[in-house]
Amino acid sequence: MEPNGGEPAEWDEQAAARQVFGERFDIAERYYKSLATDGVERGLIGPREVPRLWERHLLNCAVVGELIAEGESVVDVGSGAGLPGIPLAIARPDLRITLVEPLLRRSVYLAEFVESNGLDVLVVRGRAEESGVVKEAGGADVVTSRAVAPLEKLAKWSLPLIHEHGRMLALKGSSAAEEISRDRASLTRLGAGKLDIVECGVGLLPVPTVVVRAERMPKRRQRR
């Protein structure tokens, strides 16, 4: 939308955040403040990211909820500072979310924030490919990831954590189409099908979130 002068209207991040997080905006605001202070001090977020935390991090992640049905279970691999898992948990309290993070300092931060804000979120310390993690977090409807690894590696880590016909949602940028083209054969071999690219937050964010979506396909049974 443009005002009468013809200049593009300035984007209102607070209005967008209130629209996405609704009555739980206060929790989102506490997360924003935590990342801007404690998150920076503990090396989870770079200081240069603070001015764009709402747009590039909290909202960019929360809008992925558009692709997740009510009540589904979600595993966030390589969660880091909790992105996208914590914004999803705040915006969508109906979801059952598990954060998987191998580094101690990050998993401690996640557990502290989850507990202090009463979020119904499980934090699992470990790597997605470890058998203990697969046992504890596996069988999910959806696996999310953000800035973790190339698609082929993501598929190796993510697909074992979801049931057949579950979805892998990888938050990517402008490289999404190139990665699919490069890794399509490997992804198919690993059992990822119905690959497509989806934009979330269209009309709400200045730059929509680009998500690579793939479905875990059933294994073909060999004829005897």
C-alpha cells in the first residue's frame, strides 16, 4: 500500500507481530528481548541481527505455521537459539514441539527460556542422526530446520524423524531452487518426494519466507 505521496508505506513490524502472535505477543516480546540481550551475550545471535530480529527471525519463522496443521508434532533440528521452533511454539500453542540441539550452551539457553515462559516444548540435546534422538523425538508429523545444512544432509537427518507421509520443511533463501536441482536425485534416493518451494507470510512480511517442502515417501516393498 502507498500513501497519497506515492511512496511505499513503511512496514509496521509491531502490527505484524501482534497479528501473528495474537494474545501471546507478550511471550514473543520476551523472546525478542532475550535474544537481543542474553542471546547476543551467549553468542547465539550476532549483534548485527538485533535491529532485524522481528522481521528476519521471529516473524520469518512463525509464519511457517501456515504449512502445519492443527495439533501436529514438530521436531526442529539444529534449533540453535530456538529458530524456528520457539516462534512456532509461541504462535501455535496447539503444536507439540521438540527442539533438537547438540551444543550444550544452546540447549541450556533453550531449556531456560522454555521453562521460564511456560512453553510446552521439549528440548533434546543431541544430533538429529543419533539413535537416542531418533528414539526420543522420532515419529513426528513435521521436521523443521533453518540455516542448518544443504538439502541432502538435511534429508539424511530429517527423514528418519518423521513418519511416512510426514513433511520436511527447510527454511531456505534464494538458493532453494538451485539446491533442489542439485540434490534432487539424492533426495529421491533418500525417500524424499513431492518436492516443492512454498512462500509463507506473503502480504504480511516485506520478504516472504522461502520453504523447501518434501514428503517422506513409503519404502517400496520388493517382490519376492
